[in-house]
Amino acid sequence: MINSWLANRFGLRVEKQIHVSPWISLFIPFISIVLALLVGAVFLSLTGNDPWKVYGVMFKGAFGSVFGLSECVVNAIPLLMTGLAVALAFRMLLWNIGAEGQFYMGAFAASWVALSFPHAPAYLVMPGMFLAGFAGGALWGLLPAIPRALLGVNETLTTLMLNYVAILWVDSLVYGHWRDPQGYNFPLTAQFSDAATLPSLGNTRIHAGVFLALAAAVVVHIILKHTVWGYEIRIIGESQKAAKYAGINVVKNILLVMMLSGGLSGLAGYCEVAGITHRLQESISPGYGYTAIIVAWLGKLNPWAIMVVSFLFGGFLVGGYTMQSAGLPAATVSILQGSILFFVLAGEILTRYRICLVERRNDQ
Amino acid sequence: MLKLRRVAFWVLLIFILTMGLMGCGKSTTQPTSSEGKEKLKVAFIYIGPVGDAGWTYAHEQGRKYLEQHVPDIETKIVEKVPEVDGEKVATQLVQEGYKVIFATSFGYMDGIINVAKKYPNIIFLHCSGYKTAPNVGTYFGRMYQARYLSGIVAGKMTKTNKIGYVAAFPIPEVVRGINAFTLGVRAVNPKATVNVVWTNTWLNPALEKDAAKSLLEQGCDIITQHQDSPGPMQAAEEKGAYGIGYNSDMSKYAPKAFLTAPVWNWGPYYVKVINEIKEGKWKSSQYWGPMSDGVVGLAPFSKAVPEDVRKLVEEKKQLIVSGKWDVFTGPIKDQKGEIRVKDGERMTDQAMLSFDWFVEGVQGTIPAKK
């Protein structure tokens, strides 16, 4: 009774925060993480674990050793590049969910160069792979951009579906024509020549792709903040109608932004095959292109913030495995990671919007 | 206007704080090793969860067996590790002080070789791969021998002469299994065919089950699988058909349908290897364990398998165990009817390890190479 009375009298309204102080936007993520860890602690103690010990192991595993830190960076490289890629598209309200597929197509195109010219010197094959990686991703981004720009076809679905096409395309190659003749018919291509692999730093797995990723962040920042094009992108993101009214060519911008976005993801794929696997194989990405969406949101579509978030997220993935070797089952680790994400994303929404209880007046 | 957010926030915070503090009150005692002897630290990297009832489960049973049968060791597992993360996890385990690392999926191969170069004093054992190093050995079992025996059961018991095979990936290991199974089927029932469906996944219970259903729809009355979950067995159970599982005894998931299953039995191998390492006798090798070593075998028959079939299987089993005869002994024809292995000739390990063609009687295709 009281419930229905309340429901009739009051309603919940979600409204956009008009002014968010910088203090709040730092404070809320911090509180979210603390809350997430507290909820996680409850869950851990209910399942018979010592929460502080588990957290200690997680933190130490990711950030407490040179190896841990280096692995965070290894994960951060593809996350940063794909994160920037989707952030760029999201800025224009283009929902590019296809970073995963663009990553695969970039890896495919770069591998094509490496495998076609096994004896080429590094100064030819490396730029070739770089360009091919970019082009592969860019074309895969362009494909759904054309119907979006001309006919208004929803890009969320088309970019998502093209992920499966790209992954299966790579699968069909490594199981078929590109199989390594010396590989006992296993689904792997031949290993790239030394000229076609990115050097790694010291004894770690961090490869030269890290500089490319950092450069990409600078480039995206400059485009968005210091160019007319970036201004146009931001205007279209705020209001497409206003942009059209101001004489901005929306069609051209959709095509260009999706190409650049796809190209960045393609470069991430290039870095992964040239820096980590040194050959094309199936499942080269454990879902970087999807995680990129979370990274981009948590980074508020800001290149510098995305850089920090992708590093932290890298630690999040590395720490997950250390928690397992502390005796936690993989499922528990996933629940913990999921709840941390949930809180951080929820907190993020609360900084942007507020929920108010409003009295209904003229209803019925 | 109520500031609902602020109120909700404090309520939640207080609730969580109290819960958290209650939880932390519990003290957990650390197990301390009282013995002076230093324990050998052994780690296992798994591709799936230990509860998959299949591949990873079988390795986990092997690890438990190892813990029970070898003193002074400490084992640890890391499960659900994707192929590309194998190198990361292996390095992490080395840094945590693990001296022996078992990597139990093919996809870890390159990563393990990379880590092994950096840590020459750590021993790595990689299941189902082909690359070795002074401190990297490979191990696998001749599962095709058990597959052949299970094929005999299927060939004898099919009524429609159509048997469905739910298969993961078109790689030599799986192709070899399909061929061995088909040879078993055709040895007792030359009219029967084996229909293959690829799922492109090792573990996806729903998809595996759907693939089995599609085979049942096509008139197959026995389902077998090269998959990690009992999904295909459950499909057979629902349809009132028979099923031959894989990896571990899956009878409890399909009590009526289940006939038998080719199974892995890693325990004795793990014990043997660890003892060799402890005694300092271990040397890198490529171990491909036959049925006579007990690494592979058949799960106990269900009641549905008649006595004469059991007898026939037992006879063939003895022949294989004796080493006088093996499954891929000619004449063997391919799908086009061409003789690929001549009469009396035995296929080499090299040829078996890179199988990329199907024997006569298989309905299905392998993606073509250049």
C-alpha cells in the first residue's frame, strides 16, 4: 500500500549533472574502488579466504616486481591503442564495438607482409607491416562506416558482427593456406623473420610497440584538442544537427573517424603479432577490443586518462593470475574483477548523472 | 527534494564496512611446513576450469594422484589461462619459486619455449606440442589406441550405420582420433560412416550439445566427441541415443546413453616424471605414452554394452598392448578410396603426428592447405 502510494506520489528521475567539480570526479572513482574492495572482502571472507592477504597478493603480483610491472605494460599496449581507437569514435557518438575485429584484420594484414617477404630487411618489412596493419584495420572500420554514413545503418550491430567475420577469417587462414609446412599441421603460420619482429626491452616482454602506443595517445590528443578536425568531431559528438547547421560534413567525418579508429586497432594487432606472438595464430587477442570499451569509458574518452587506465587495467589482468596462484579459483577471481568493474562504472555514472526523487504533480 | 544518492551511499558504506569487519574477524591459520626438507614446487597451467568434466578435469585428477603418491612436493594450479597468456603465467610461477611447470594445452608451446630460454634451471613439460629444449620436454598419450577400441563398440551397436562425431579443431590430434575411431567402426561394420561436425572450440557446452543435436537430426544413433564437456553426451541422452564420451568417465552426465569413453589417466605419468626429476635423472624427451603405460584407456562399459562386444574389444586391446599390432597399420584408404598406407605397413609417428587427411568412411572435410 505504502509502496504504491509512494510510487504514485514520487518518481525517480535521472538527470545530467550540470556542473561536476574536478574534486568530485577524482573522489568518486576512489570511493568506488574502496567500496568494490570492501564488497570483494565480504565475498572473499564468506568463501573462506583472507581478503587482505588476497589483495596483497594481487597488488604485489601486478605492481610489486619488475616482472609484474613489465607485464602490466605488455597488456597495456594493445589496451591503450584499442582504447584510444574506440574513444575517438565514441567522441563522435559512433559506437564502434568492432575494435576486436579491426585488431584481427590489422594483425592479418601485417602478417601478410611478414610472411610474403621473409627475406626482406627490417627497414623495408617493418614500415610495410606498419602500413598494412593500419590499412587492414582502417578498411575494416570503413566497411560499417559507409552504410552508417550514407543510410544511417546502426554501426553498433555491424561493427560487432564484423568482429566474428574477422576472427573466422584469421582462423580460416591459420587452419588453411597459411599453415606452417614445418608445423605438423598445427594451426600456426610460420614464424616471422627476425627483421619482422619488434625488439623487446631487456629481459621483459615489453616490445617497441609501447612507443607506438604512447605516440598514438599524443596524436589522438592533438587531433581532438588542437585541430579543426578534432573540433568538428567534438561538435558532431555534442549535436549532429548543430554540426550540420554549422556546415560540417558529417558523412565525411564518419568515414574518416571510423578509418582512423579502425586503423589504430589494426596497429594494435600489428604490434601483437610483431611484438608478442611473432606469427599469426588463432585467439591472438583475449578480448582486448572489448576491454577497450571499458578502458575508454573509465578514461572518460581522454587520451591521457586512457593511458593511465590501460596500465591499471593491465595490472588488473596480471593480478588476476597471481590471485589464482594464491589459491583462489578462476571463477572467484572473475567475480572479484567483475564486482570491481561494476562499482567503478556505477560510480562513473553517478558523477555524470544524479538520481533525484521528484514529486509527481500533474499525473493521471 | 531528497538527496537519495547521498543517503544510499552512507547506508551502503556502513553496511559494507560492518560486513567487511565481521569477515575480517575470522582468523585463518597459515599451514607451516614442520619438516626440514625443502619441498619441490610443481605448478600446472590449465586451459579450462578444473570443473569442465573433461580435459582439464583429467589433468587435475592426475595432479591429485601426484600429490598423494609423491612426498615432499607442493603443487599449485592456475586455471582458465588463454593460450596467449601462457608465457605470462609461466613466468609468474617461476618467479614465485616453482621449479617444475606443466603446461597442459597445445597453444602454450611458443610461450613455454620463450620462458624456458630465460630460466634454464626450471623444468617445463608441455602437453601435446612438438617443440623441445634442454629444459622443455613434451608429453602426450596415444589416445588413438583407445579411440579405435571405442570405435569397435560404436560399429557393433549402431543400427542406422551413421555415427556422429562432434570435433573441436581440424588439427592432427583430432583428425588422428577421428581416423582411429573410424577404423575401429569399419573393422566390425564396413557399411557404417562417421559424420564429423567441427565446433571450433574445445569447451563450449551449449555449442557442443547443439552440434550433437544436429548430428542426431541427420539420423546418427551414436554420438562421440573430441570436446571437453559432456554436452554431446547429454544431447544423446535426451534423444534416447547412445554416446561415447571423451577425457573422463562421463557416465553420470548421461547414465542411459553413455557406453564408454576413451579416457586420460595422467596420474602415473606425473608421478614417474616428478620422481625422475627428484632423483636428478630427468632428461628432455618427447613422451608419447601408449596404452600399455596406462596413460590412455577406456572408461568402464555401461550395462548397455553386450558381452560379445566387450570380449571383442578386450581381444583387440590385448593385441595393441602387446605391441604386435597398432591401429594405423595398412591397408588404409583415404576418403577417395586411394591406398595411403600399404598392406602390412605401419604409419610412422611423424606421419601420425601431422595427420591431415581422413580415412575412408569419414563424412567430413579438413580445411585445405596450399
